[in-house]
Amino acid sequence: MTPERSDAERAESDRRRIAQIVAFALAAAAVTVVWIVAVAGGGGGQGPSGGSPDVYPAETIPAPAERSLTRAVARAGCELRSFPSYGRQHTTGRVRYRTNPPTSGPHNPAPAADGIYDQPPSTEKLVHSLEHGRVIFQFELGVPAKVRGQLKALVTEDPRHVILTANQTAMPFEVAATAWRHYVGCKSVGPATFDALRDFKIAFRDRAPEQVR
């Protein structure tokens, strides 16, 4: 016959049961928070780092001067091109794009979040961001640190719906800006380059099939 538990034993058992319930509730809340953060960060994509000084050292750039995109591109010696849409399907695979840098086409279901990236998101996520009206400033791998810092200075002037990242498609430009169906590419960077990139953003930001805030 099992002896009856004392009041102290019953109290200790109740305390243990309550502690287990609290621990379970905290674990469930932590999982929920992680899920919310992941979804908020660009539809499940990796969020930007914010642009560390190791990757983007502090630099300054010329103030805005040329407000005409056509003239700014010509003065900078850059190339401005427009293309048809090459598709909007979702895919979880790798895509071979028809422009370099890519301007449209099949893309990952999760867009890259706005911001400045130390580690670039996948090209397929970036193309989805273009479909949402984003402008992407990008630089070729191995570009001087000064140029990366200058691009960060450009983005921080007006960061709404803008992404800055390294290019992963071996584009034939030192720096470029892309929007849905358009790009401006510059084989070298000089003072006039920043007006070309700035005016491109003004012309093409939020001009895409899906308007996402």
C-alpha cells in the first residue's frame, strides 16, 4: 500500500509541474518570435546586415548635380538599357538570366529585404525584390573598399526601397543599378557616376508589376 504524500511533498510536486508549464510556454514563445522575425525580414529571406564598416568604410560622394538621367548617364560614361519582361514565375532552383545584371525573370518565392548586405542574398531573391519595385545598387567582386563606402553613402541619402549588395553574376560593370526591366551599368567609377545611379533610382523605383511597401 502506497503511503499518503505529505503536504510538503504535494507542494513540491505542484511547484515542479508549474515550472514545467512555464518552461514549455517560454519555449513556444521563442519559436513564435523567431518565425515572425524571419517572415518580416523580406518574406522569409535573409535580412541585411546594415553595412558593416569592414565592408563599407565611411566615404563621401558629390552632392546631387545633374537631374536628367540621360545626361547623367552620358557624363558618367555608363550604359542605360531597357528590356522586355522575361517572366515572373516562382522557383526554388537556380536561374540563368537573360540580362547581366538580371532585370526580370523567374525568381525565388522569398524576396530579399531592403537594406545593405555584407553577405549577398541569392540572385533569385534579388530579382523578386525588383518585381516589388526595388532598386538594387551592386558592385563587382573585388571592387575597391572606397567604392563600396561611396555606394553606402549614396544609399543612406535615401534608403527607401533600395538594396546594396555585391553582384554574383559576373556582370561586365564595376557598379550597376537595376530595376524591373532596366539597368544602368558603369565600367568605372568617377564623380559623375553617382548622379547616374541616383537619377536611375529616382526614375525607376516603385515602377514594377507588384507594389509592395
